[in-house]
Amino acid sequence: MSEELGAGSQEQEAPGDSATIRTWVDGLREQWGEEPADMAARIGMLERFCAFVEREPDAIIVECAREVEGGKRIRVKKRRFYSGRIDEFQSSVDGDARAQTRAGNIVRSFMIHNGIFMQGGVQG
């Protein structure tokens, strides 16, 4: 099965223009009562992950979910794929195990706020 993502001449969006990043920021703002003070750093970490997997944030979420008559369904294989890639990414981040786990959990937070359930990373 070939994937058509990235096909076409679509301009790359600035991070704030991404629907999935806006959903994430809005979700954190609602959860915390305000936008996290380190939101720019969180978005930066997500951008690093996106470069790592060579996908835009919106494309990642599109790959992990599909709309069906009854609502949104998670593509389990893609969720599992991205869960593994998050683990790989967090292992590649400079710093101690705590910093690495935080990096992975930032990406997981993005996924969760966009409707893709992810379990938290295990500190190594």
C-alpha cells in the first residue's frame, strides 16, 4: 500500500498554523487554565520529532486515525509505529533519562490531545 502523504505542492505550514498544534495548545490551556510558560519549547521539541520522522504534525495525526460512520477510529498499527518512533526519538535526545522521558512525553501529549491515546514513556 503506497502512502500519498507529502504528495502535491502543499506549502509547509508555520507551527502555529497547524490545526493539530492549535488543538494541542488549546487542550493544554483548557487543562491548565493557561498556556504553559514553556509552550514554545514544547513546540520546538515536537518540531524536532517531526523532522525525526519526516512528517508534518497534521500528517502524523491523519496517519493514526480515520473517520468512519460511527466517528474516529484509531489505526492501531500506525499508533504502534509512532509509539516506537517516540521511544527511538526520546533515546536520541541529549540529556539524562529524565530529560529524555520529558521529550517523549511532550510528543505523547501532542498525540493524546489530538485523540490518539499513548501510554507514558518509561524512564530508563
